[in-house]
Amino acid sequence: MISISWPWFLLLLPLPFLFGRAQHAQVEGGRLQLPGISQTGKTSFSTHSPRTRKRYWLMWCLLVLAICRPQWVGEPIELPSQGRDLMVAVDLSGSMQIEDMVIEGQVVDRFTLIQHVVSDFIERRKGDRIGLILFADHAYLQAPLTQDRRSVAQFLKEAQIGLVGKQTAIGEAIALAVKRFEKMDESNRVLILLTDGSNNAGNIDPVQAAEIAANRKVTIYTVGVGAEVMERRTLFGRERVNPSVDLDEKQLNHIAELTNGRYFRARNSQELEQIYQAIDKLEPVSRDQLSYRPQADLFYWPLALALLTSLWIALGQLPLFSRASSKLASPRENMR
């Protein structure tokens, strides 16, 4: 159906008629002098031909219709009434740029793998509310809990390593998520924390933050990112090293256990995707049924027609076109 957002602008439709009447009102002994209104008869609206006056009226009506903001309103679409509340915390410390992960046979850094897998994870969360926290030296809320999965995925895509520092403030990320969940009465309260290191920044201890999260019924799924073995070239040839030596798996596992969550070791994309199955097992929480009606603005159609009408009027004022139109009109008048 078509609706008009500002119908009161339709009151402007008779304005040119009233203006023309006032401009050409006559009294005995001369014209009625109205301040601010030209008294030159040559530019009077009434001096135009009836055909030109109709074009002016058409253009004015189209402009008023465009100002009224017509819209097309679709049928109501119900939003999912059940879902989960998931906050995703992503580590942006300097070590996330280590290239020890593989996507489709191509070696990439850890953050690229997280972007690839987590973006797909966000896309699958239909009906869930997703939030995004980025942390390094400190933790920052990049996106609050929302069902707009596309925007959250875009925020993650635009994030860059080192954007909020070089270190790792795991405790602050947990505390920030707990704070955001406090506003939710009925919620699963799930935090997915992805990191490749240990807590070495911030003023909050991760274990203490996890204990607070457990008291607030927040479940934390921790994910340790990074390969266990990586080859690198040296002056003496190739050597095998452990690029995840800084990863504190013991602490991450302890945080998950305190909150009745799970710890995942993500050495590759397949292991990182295991978190899908664990999240899908959570019981969705019922919410109030919400709906929305898609809308599309239509004002540009009457606006475009008004522009074409103005060009039509302008062409009619040219001598060449005016003579041609008079010749076309003369046979009709003779027939009458």
C-alpha cells in the first residue's frame, strides 16, 4: 500500500490560486495594493494561455506531492521471537598478525582467519542478538547486542590489528561484556572470547572478572587461536617453532570452567568452527513478538515528473516552440 508521511502539506495545493487572486484583485478606482506582491501585469499568471496555466498547476501539484513524502509500505514481517544473546570479544593485539593459519591452502595471519570464520558464524545466527567487543591494551564496545548481523560483520571486517593497542586486556573484555549483559533481563548471556595470548594489560584480573561473570550467570566460551608448530627460515636453515608459546591455555580453560563454558583450541579453521555446534545446543530464550513493515520512499517520482513539467513549460516559452504550438492549435479553433 502507499501512504503519505506528511499529509498536512496538501494544504499548500490552493496557494498559487489564492496568490493569483490576491495579485489581480481589483477595486473601484484602481488595483488593490498588496505589500510584497508585484503589480506588473506582464508577468501575471493570468496572462499565460490556459494550456500553460495547466502545466504550472501540474508542476505545483507534483512538487507538493513530493514534499508530502509518499511511501510504499509492505506487509508486516515478524521478527524471530526466540534467540540467544551472544557477545563476541576479539583480540586485536600485535601477535594476531602472525601468519601461522591456513584458509583454503593459503597461509594467512590469525586475525584474517578469525574474520573469515567469525563472519560466517555471525551470518548463521538468525534470530540471535550479536554484540562485538574489540580489545588489546583496553576493551571497547564496537557493536551493542543487535539483530543486525550485517552491521556487526561489517564492523569486524573493518577492524585492524593494533587499532586499540598491542597488548592483551582479557580481564577488561570480560568485565565489559558482563556490564552489557546486566541490561538484559531474559538472556542466555554468552560471551565468546577469542585470543592468542595471555592477559598482560588492563587493571582487571581475568579470573576475578570470570568469577563476577559466573555470579551474573554469564557463560564464557574461550578460544585459543594459533598453530602449535610453524616452520621458519634462519641462517642455519629451517627450524620448527611453537608460535603459540604465549598462549595461556590453562587460564583460558579455568575461565571457561568457572562460568560453565568450554575452552576450544583453534589451530585451524575446522577447529574454530566447532564452536558452532556448542552454541547451537543452547536453548533459545523467548522474547516478545516484534514485527516491522518494509518501507520505500517514492517522493523522487513526482519530483522527477515536476522537473520534466518545468522543462515542458520552458520549451513552450521559446519562440520556435510557441509558434509551432500556435499553428497546431489554429486548425482546432477553425474546426470549432
